[in-house]
Amino acid sequence: MSETKRNMKAEYLGVAEAESLTGVSRWTWRRWAYDGKISSVKLGKRLVIPASEIERLVAQNTRPALEERH
């Protein structure tokens, strides 16, 4: 595998990869991309999502842990 392809693999994920990583369906990822909720790249027939977008969504939707009460 070329260095460029390896770097791209780490920086961009296909919708199936995003689905397996997050549990969010590939159709939801596609809808979010086409609705402009997330940034994406269309390469021919393939839609890829920057890994930074997945990280951003996870960070935005992370709820803080509740403090433990004694």
C-alpha cells in the first residue's frame, strides 16, 4: 500500500466504516452529508467522511459523567 493511500485511509472513512465505528447507519451518514450536517468528499460514486468529522460529532454529543454522590 502506498504512503498516500495509507494516509488517506487514516484521514477519511467510507460510510460503511463510519457505520461500523459508530453504530450510526450508513444511510444516516449519507443523509447528514447531503444535508450539510457533516462535511464529506464525493470521489466518483464513493462518499468518504473526514475522520475529524466523526470525532467532532462524538465530541459534540458526549455527555459528561455525573458526579458520584456519597
